[in-house]
Amino acid sequence: MAHDWPMKIYCEPGALSKELRAHQHAGRIKLVHFPYDPDSRSRAVAPSAVLSDAQWRDLNTTWEELGGTWEDMKGSEHLTEISRIVDPSNRRDALHLDSAYKTGCAAFVTVDRDILDHRDELEQLLSIRIFHPELDKTELDRFIAAAAPLAAAELRTRIRKLIASGVLPKDPPPITRPGPTSTPGTRRSKTVVGGPHQEPCAICGEPGPQIQHFYIAAQVVRVHGACDTLWQLERAHGAI
Ligand SMILES: [Zn+2]
């Protein structure tokens, strides 16, 4: 099964580990969470999960803040079944799971006992892997590593097409610019690492690229660390 690149992982409040942060920083995964929980707004996790079933009592926001449409907020075909599996008294658990499913997440990281206790049933229903951030650390790392090669192969095909059509330059970045974080003083670098930036990645189209390459004619190519590595590989391959 082909996932989005980078693979989306749903991260519940209290489940954000330093390993997950590192994976995201490296561009291997994209963390998402349910955007309307109280106290769940974390700068490290994008509030981009698609809303599940709309019920005002579940939402920690106003209609104006919400944007979106009623269509986006309908529960998936699995919401009824999810609500049967998890404790009905905690409706938020079901909404989180349904939201992760609707967003296309490959994994769901949680410290919630009720969800972990029903992991087999839920994994089978939603085709989403469920992990505890600490207890299942090794399995989670393996899962992330195993998903990468397949996605990388897809991305390299895309990079070759982008180079062929001229969207991506064939050459390494020729212009030198001061790098504000990595090169203090008078040293110069041709690439600025920092961000994430608002513009989507030139290679995968997902938000949050951390690297900017500056070219002649004011062209700027913004890419994720992982996407940049693959692009370098393609450039090296094409030069042979
Ligand atoms: Zn990218």
C-alpha cells in the first residue's frame, strides 16, 4: 500500500516523543493531530487531521475558526464501528481514530489505555498501526524505516520527471548565501537550513520544507531534508 510522502502519523496529546520529533525533523514522517482538543496545540505537530463527525460539544472552537465544510466533518464509514470498539463514554477517542483514518495516517501513536487495549480490532478495521510511544518504540522505528524505501522509489521517479521537465534544476545550487543558523560569522553557505517554510516542498508537494537552495535568476527551491537527499542521488545518478 502506497502512503503519502512523508508518511502521516497521528500523534495524540502526551504521545509526542523526541524520536518522533527527530523523524519529523529528518522529513521521514509528518505528525498530525486533532486540532480542536483543549491544550493540544503543539508547534511540533501540524493541526491538519481532517475533522471527524461534527458535534459542537466535541469542538474546542467556534464555527468561524473552524472554516471547512459540513462535508469535511462527517464521520467516516467506520465511525459507528470505532465507537462500538472503544469506550462509548470517551467519544473523543473515537473521533481521534476516525480523524486519523480520514486523514490517511499510516500510524496512530497514543498513551490512551482504552485505544491500546483494543489495538488488534482497531488496526484491522482501519488499516492503521497503533503504537505506544515508549513501550512500542522499537516497533515504531522499524515501521517508519520499512515504509521509507517504497515511498523513496516513488519520489525518485517523480524527481526524474521534474528534472526532465525543467521544474527542478539539473545542477547543484550555484549561489552562495549566508546561512543564519548553521554558519555564524563571515562563513557562507549555498544552502540555508531553517524553517519549516510555509511554501510546499518542490519535490513532494507537502508543507514544511526545511531547506532552501538559491539559484541564479532568483529561483529558490525549497525542499525537505529527505527529499533533498533523494534529489542529490538522482543528480549523481544522471551525471554518470
Ligand atoms: Zn518534500
